[in-house]
Amino acid sequence: MMSLNILLTENGRLRFRDLNVFGDFEALAKQLERSDSKRAPTPMNRIPRKKYIGPIADGPSSPWFRQALGSDYGWWQEQARQVPQFELVVYEAGNFADSKRSLPEIEDAVAAEYGELPRGFIEGMFDRLAKIGLVEWVEKK
């Protein structure tokens, strides 16, 4: 971190430019800035908000839920086989979807209660619930 702070000073930039490792430092910074603005939102910026009260109405095995998810229902079933206490994990993750917590914060909170979760599970769950209108993505406040 200290090396990065040195590079951010005027003297550090001049020394870095003299090394000519990447060429023009300002051009590199502008290129990175442009690529950052095109980047998709990271999980840290994705904030889910649950739009339903309690557990998912009629449960994930209901015909409505199955039909609403369509081809994503297979993913849902696969997760139910892989994640211990799946129904409780989904319910608890929904409780944390309060438009304030990021995906990593929700994942950490749920994992603290139920153990390690498959990589991308929480994001995948909320993405699928958002597709059918049970969750919405909001900006961090």
C-alpha cells in the first residue's frame, strides 16, 4: 500500500515515468478510468431488496414458482441439492435483502449462520428472484 501511495505523489509519478515501464502514466490512468466506467456493477455495488414478506409464497416447489423461473428452475433445484438447509438459507438471505446490504455482506451473514455457501450462490439466487419480480436491485444509499 505504501508503494502505491508513493506512486500517487507527483514525485512518484515522475520516477515511475522515468522507468518507462508502461509509457505515459497519465494515458494509462485515463485508459483505466475509461475501462472502469464500462465495467458491470460488482457484487459490492449490487444491493438487493426483497419485495415479498416472509418465505416465498407457496414455496419454491409451487407450480407458479416453477413456471415463473422457467429454464432457471433447473438451477434452483441443483442448488437445493447442494446447499444444506436450502430453504432456510434462501429465507435468511431474503431477510438480509433490505436495500442496505451488499451481496458479499449478505453472503457473509448467511454463511455465519449456515456455513460456507457455493461461490456465486447468493448472487445467482437474487438474480433469479429479480427476474420474476420478487427482488429488485437498488443503488447503495
